[in-house]
Amino acid sequence: MTEVVAIVVLHPPDRALSGDDTITAQTLQHFVPRPGDLDKVINWFRSAGFVVDAPGPISFSISAEPTVFESLFGDAEGPSFDLDGLPPSIRRLLAAVELADLPDFGPGNP
């Protein structure tokens, strides 16, 4: 069975992200979540059975077998996962959980 990989993005502390937001090195400080929020969400996903990797200021990746995704999100297909099945204390901190766009090269991809 192939692992599913997704990207988890947190909300900035004072508002929700919108499609009009442009995040750059110069504007990143406006999007960083409150201190402790990133760690809280990372720890929750780890306790739910996900491997957490590449944490950054506003996002990180999660990976697991499809059954782990299905137990929380209802499916493992993406591209956007429904957050309604998550606890409210975690859901309110998240902007999105999106299927990662993995490269078509590397092990298993000649």
C-alpha cells in the first residue's frame, strides 16, 4: 500500500487565509500562527498516527497509510481534505490540509 502525503497549513492568529493572500519571505511574519499553535497541531497529528515532517513557520507535511487518512478525513483521495472530522480545537487552527504534489521521479518511478 502506498503512503499518502499531505501538507497541513495553519491560519494566521488574527484571520483566515484567503485566495488573495500572497505569502513571500517579506510577508511571512504576518501569517505565522500564535506561539504554541504549530506544536499543538503537530503533536495532535502525531498522536493520530501520522508521520510529521518538514515543519516550517506555517505548515508541515503528514504521511500515513490511506486507512489513517480515511479514519479522519473520510477518504485518502484529496486534493483538499474535509476538516469537519477533526476536533474543533485543532480544526480552528487549520487553513487547509491538501494532498502533496509529489514528483514523478525517485524510487519506484523510473
